[in-house]
Amino acid sequence: MPSDVVIAAELARAGAPGATLAPEIGGAVSPIHRAVENECRLAVAPGRPALFVKRLHADMRPFVDPSRSIEASRKAGEAGIAPRLVAADAAAGVLVFEALGRDWTWGRTDVLRRPATLERLLAAKRRFQGVEPLEEGRSVFDLIARYGTFAREQATALPATLPPALAAVARVAAALAAAGTDRLPCHADGAAANVMTGPGGEVRLIDFEWARATDPAHDLGTVLAELCPFDGEALLAIEMATGAASSRTLARARLFGAADDLMWALWGFILAGTSPRRHVEFAKYAEWRLLRARAVLEGPRFLPWLAMV
């Protein structure tokens, strides 16, 4: 069935038959990570509230399982921390959500770093950890291994600085496995643009393509890597999230955050070589995420943090 027919069918299921689709929101991965995994459009039908439609791009099929993102999106919407999912077709990779109003916008780091907004963001992440368990349970280390295999199969061009970073992350994985980890539903995506900010400083989480059952320190680590580069502000965020400014939690979160950055670097390098969307700067994004990972993995606190986990 042609994908436009699938979208029309899902819009009808959502109560908006004959809705008009707005032009596609332009995808960009740098400097803002927005509308990259999916074609994104608003849909409007006379006398009906607007809807937001996502359709997975073909080049994302090796990375995203729509059935898992549908599951996580539905549970987040039911928890009141994300737009409500109203229709979906896993086979076609189409999801239809209630649209937020015009007074909502994609998150920016300068806004999300504000203490009151950051506290709301961390509260939303924590609330998602209380939903029913998710089917997706692969760790960030599992995905790094999978993407590494994929990169070799695709003969992906990788920088010489990547193998030492992979070796360091293997040490992180071993240390965390020995220490033990929890498995709770987590958004597991720290990109600022995957948070919507609205009236009165409200926040909503969006884009659950990488949501999974993982350790909350991983979820926290993605936020710290994106918003809190300095340890003083990171400890404040940890206190907001957990009730105590713990150095051990900081160590675990920073190491998880570096592993997450490395995963995204592999993702970007692979897509730089395989995606037909040449206007999306996957290589630039990959280099940035690798640099951010190396700042931790090659930094002076890596070994002390490794010992603390």
C-alpha cells in the first residue's frame, strides 16, 4: 500500500479523515537534531484539532523498530509526559499524535538548562520510569556492538580515534556489569530538540525511537552530556533527579553518557556512508558526538569514575 494511503488511513482512524498535510518539517542533525529519523508533518482537518504525523525514513530501518517506538510513545502519552498517540501502523512506520499548540517549541539548551525547566524535564523522565515495562531491553553497549558490526559490513569509513574510544567503553561496560545495573523504562535520548517546552515552563518528551529498559543513570547521563558539562551543575541536576548529589551517581551517569555519545557517533558515521539524504550532515554530527565521548573517555577523571561505579 503506498505510504500516503497509509497516512490517510491512520488519519481517518485518528478521527481526521481527509486531513490536509502541511509541508514536511525540514530535517537537520546539526546544530539541532530534529526531524531526522522521521518525515514529520502537521495534519489539519476542518473543525478538528491538529495532529502530528511521523513516518520513518527508509534509511532508519536498520536502527529503529517502529513497534517498539509505538509502545513507548503510547505509554508516555498515557502517563501525561508526551503528546498522546492516537493511531499508528508499525509496518509502515507511521505514528499519529495529538499536536501541541503553537505556543510550544522544540527545546533549546539555554532554555532547558534553567533550573525550573531542568527540574520539570528530570521529573518527566522519572515519571516515565514508572510506566509498565518496555519490550526493548538492549543496552547502549548492545547497540554499540550491533552498530560496530554494521559499520564493518558496510565498510564504513571510521576515524583512527574511534577504536581507542571503543576499547574504553568496553571497560565501562565491564565495570557497570560487575557493579550491577537497574532496568527501568527510560527515554534514553538527551537531544534538546526531543523535549518540547511550552507555557509556564511546561515540558513534554517526544521521539521515543531509542526508548528502552535501561539503568536510570543512562537516562540521566544523556541529559548531563547535553545540558550540564560542568560537574557542579551536574551534581545539582542529580540532586533534582534523585534527591541527593551523589558522586557515584555522577560517575555512572558520565560514563553512560560517554557510551551513548559513542553509540550516536557510530550511527552518524554509518549514515554518512549509506543514507541517500546527502543534505543531512551525519558525518559532522558523528564527529561532534565522538569528540564529546572522548572528552570523558580520555579525560583525567575517567579512571577515578571507572573505579567509583
